[in-house]
Amino acid sequence: MIVPIAHAGHWLVNVLYVAPLLVVIGVLAWQSMKDRRRVKQSGEPIARRPPTEPPPA
């Protein structure tokens, strides 16, 4: 038995609102993977912030 998808047009409109967000998340994930791969292959240390000193009492 085939189940019809009711109001597919409504789903498409909602997907159009979510699509740009998914593209941005995808681009950020891709860039993060590329950066990790570059650091791993080059052997350079990961840049980290120095520890902060506690405020004077």
C-alpha cells in the first residue's frame, strides 16, 4: 500500500526556510574538518590561549 504525502507543498516551503541554515552549518563543519586535517598533517601545535591569572584579592 502506498501512503500519499499530504500537502507536500507545505513541506517544501518549510524546507526553504531551513535550507540556508543547513548550508551554513555544512560550510562550518567542512571548514573545521579541513582545519583539523591541516593541523594534523603539518604537525604544528594547536594555538591555545594562555591561562588567565586570578584577580588580585
